[in-house]
Amino acid sequence: MESSSLVEREADHPRSGPGASRRRLIDTHCHLDLYPDVPAAIRDVDAAGVYTIAVTNTPSVFRPLVALARGASRVRVALGLHPELAARRAAELPLFRELLPDTRYVGEVGLDYVTADAADRAVQRRVLDAILSWCDADGTKVLTLHSRRAADDVVDAVGPQFRGRWILHWYSGSRRTLDRALANGAYVSANAAMLRSAKGRALLAAVPLERVLTETDGPFVQSAAGMPARPTDVAEVAAAMASLWQLSQEVAEAKIATAFRALLGDGAP
């Protein structure tokens, strides 16, 4: 597998390796392939030592991004098929299955019910069910899941017996559904947009500290400076979580790093 040296050498110890950040900053969801200068974005991430999961929106993007990120010790490329593209790109599902052994990380996948089209929603569910089935059979995958207006169906699709690890990315559903997801082992990734809203802060406050991760969802979310967020801006997210938790930023970052190690199976806290 040509990408194994990049994608399968997990950062089970996020502080190790060249350029490692003492701050242990982690961006679990960023679209590195959508920045204007992708190689520069990758170099910046690696130089800053921010461990970054680079999600993709279609399987056909995966190999080119792996090639660009080769040698970047802090970047891991995830295999994705975004729900908003599922109906148009369902023909790439066989390619998804072909590529799945090449990475531990899967994303961005999930459901998006902004569309009211029943046929579109049905394709989304079929695609997600197939991906979850393959990941469950493998048992080692780490998924970042999109659930906009579809949280109940996403949590139901994963279920209580799923054998992989999963993160609810930019969660905006109900507290009741969040509690169900947490009971089923979900982690939740916080971003700046969530922390700017009262509902987002309330939901994140309800998540146990050992289940909270950080993300930027760049370039879709803006940083405090009003620019498209980059992985280095995840420090702002950690600072906001520190404020929410009433902890120092150093302690908050350490707790997030511990949660990430637990997600990867490197010893639960």
C-alpha cells in the first residue's frame, strides 16, 4: 500500500516526531485539499506541529492528497464521500472500498438532510450504511461524521455495537440524541463556529471532557481574525474550550490530547 508509511503510522503519541508541538494541538477535521495552495498549507501544518486529519469529500481526491502530504509527519489523510455529494458521486463507492485498507481515517462521511429530496436522502443512507459496514468489519477505523439535520439517523446508523471509533463533527442536533451518541461511544469535535453559539457551547458543556476533541473545519469556518481557519487556528478552539471548562489552556490542551490518544486506542484516560 503506497500510502501506508504516511497514513498507517498513527500519531498514537501526538508529541513525538520531527516538529512535534509541545502544545499537542490536534485538528481532527480540516479540508486541506480545498486551500488555494495545498502544498503550502501542508507545509505550514507540519512546521507548526499540529496533528491534522485531512478529510476528503470524494474518494478520487484521496490518492492525490496522499501524494502531496507524503513526508508530512503531522498530516493524516482521511478517505471520504461527503453526503452532499453522495447522489452525484455514488459511482465512486467501489473506489472507496478499494482505498479503505490504505488508511485508518474515514471522513468526511455521514448524512445531510438540508435537502428535502427523498431519493437523495435514500442514496446518502445507502452510501453511509455501506461505509459503516466495511468499517465495522475492519474494526480499526476512525470516522469523522457529518450529521446536519440528520443526527438521529446518523446515531441510529452507527448503533451501539459499531467496532470502529467515531467522532461527531460540528454536532448541532438535540441533547437527547447527543446523549444517545455518547452512550454508544461517540466523541465530539468542537470548532470555533460551535463555540460562538449558545447552543453549541451548551452541547459541548454536556460532553464529558474525555470525549471532546478539536477541529477547525477549515476553510469553511472562520478564525477569530475573520479569515478561513487553518489547523494552527485550532489553538483558538482549545482556548475557548478551556474557558468553557474553567481550566487553563495548557490543561485543556492536555486533556484534548489525552482524549485523542484514547480515541486511537493508546490507553484510555
